[in-house]
Amino acid sequence: MTRPLLQVRDLHVTYGSGPDAVPAVRGVDLDLARGRKLGVAGESGCGKSTLALALLRLLPPSARISGRILLDGEDVLTMRWGRLRAVRWAGASLVFQGAMHSLNAVHRIGDQIAEPILLHRRATPAQARERVAELLHQVGLPAARARAYPHELSGGQRQRVMIAMALACDPRLIVADEPTTALDVMIQAQILRLVEQLVVDQDIGLLMISHDLAVLAETCDRLAVMYAGRVVEEGPAGAVHTAARHPYGQALAAAFPRVGDPASRRAPRGLPGDPPDPAALPPGCAFHPRCPVSLPGCTTDDPVLTGVVDHRAACVHAKGGPA
């Protein structure tokens, strides 16, 4: 079999040390091949963004990381600084949620897209300008917008600029952390179609993070659902969305009203309470205090991912299908 583009093995991320240590990511395993799209879903605080930042070692000094992050077989966690600097942008790049927080308000967008090209490709200014025009065309913007400042663009246009920046050095992997959350539904659909087409056209891997299971199910090939720092369900996107084996995956899918279903609009299902504090996780399965089908053993046993074929869930109900 062809080696996956991205392999994450037993990844742990802990903030702080000693009795005040906070486990944000706990033993995550993921695979992503070229030309494929993997979605990571979960509520705020489940470890999604920490996972994204860990992939390129962008976490603060207080974070302790263990495990393996293999990008084309090379472990990101053991790279020397010079090699890591080269891999960022050229090997893998990130698209963050808020374009206005990522773009420099006093620089034209063309200069910001050109910066990694000049640094990593050692291109001439003329070559960089040509590449900027090409990238803007790829994301559906006229080359003339290169002279615009961020505040002169709409939200959707700014997000397209962020995608153009991510593509600037032809990375093999793009990590998109909530790239469409702040956009209206029409622009969101345009951006998602654009990202999907770029993955196909350029044969790159996409790891997309969102709290919206429906968006990920429509965009991605596979889904991983995270809760309290762990992957509690992983499988084909359609199966996880419509036939989740973990009660948490079912709750995420049910939390959004369905078009044409008045009952779900009036009373969308969901979950009571909030995700647990990572610094004070409950014993056993971390989900059991909110789980509608928990059993006595769930308070002491923390199940591992199990299941049939390629759809797995960390739940005592998983072997028998949806809980």
C-alpha cells in the first residue's frame, strides 16, 4: 500500500507540568493520504485546534508533545529547526479561522502572499508577482486585487486570500482550522467547493477542523470525532454523519436542524452541560456524565476504538452498531 501523506501516532499534548498539567490531546492516531480530505469534529475545548497546531509544532513553549507526526515519512517532532522552517509553507500550511487576525492590515495582500514565495522559493520579485497573480486566479480573485488592503475585501475574499497564501509554496498538506465559520452560508459553500476542487486538482491532502459535522460530512472523505482530547469515533464521512456508533457523534449530528423537518427545527436535539475541564477529567469514559446510554462500567472503564471494517468508536455500544 502507498504510505499515507500524514500519519499521527499516539499523539499527546499537555500544557504545563506537575499537578497543574492539562492534557489537551490524549493518544490521537490519524492517517491522511494525498488527494483525500479528513475532517476533525467536536465541540470547543475538545483539542481540535491544539491538534492542528501540533502538526507543525506551533504550540507555545508550555506545551509538552509526545508521539509521532509523520509527514511523508519524516517525523515533524524530531526535525531540526532549519528543516522544520523549510517544511512549514512548502510541506504543510495552515488556514486559520479569522482572516482579519491573520492578515496584516497595513500591507497589501499581494505583498503578503508573495512573502513566503520570496523566502522559501528564493524567487525574484517579478517571479513572485507572477505567482501571486496565478494564485489569486486559482482562488477566484482577479490579479488586480493584489494591490488591495485586507479591509477593502469582503469576508469571503479575505478567506480566499488565506487559501492562496496557504498554496503559495505548493504544500503537500493543508490544515484548515474552522476556515468558514465566520462566513454566511452562500460564501461558505463557495469556499468549501473551492477547497474541494483544489485538493483534487493539486493532489494534496486536506485536514479540515470544524464543530459542524454536516459541513465536514459534505466536504470530507473521512471523519474523526474528538471529545476530551481523544478520537472517540472515526470512519467514512457519510457513515459517521448518518449512522454514528458513538453517542457523542450521534448528538453532534442531531444538534443541527434538518431542512424539511419541522420537529428538528423546533426542538433540535443536543447535549446537556459542557465538555469536561481537561484539567479535571472524570474517571472512566470522559463522556459518561453527559451520555444518555451510559452503563455502570462506563464510570470506571475507558474504552478504546473498536468496530467493524473501517468505522470505529470508543464506546461499549460500538460493537452492536449505533448506540
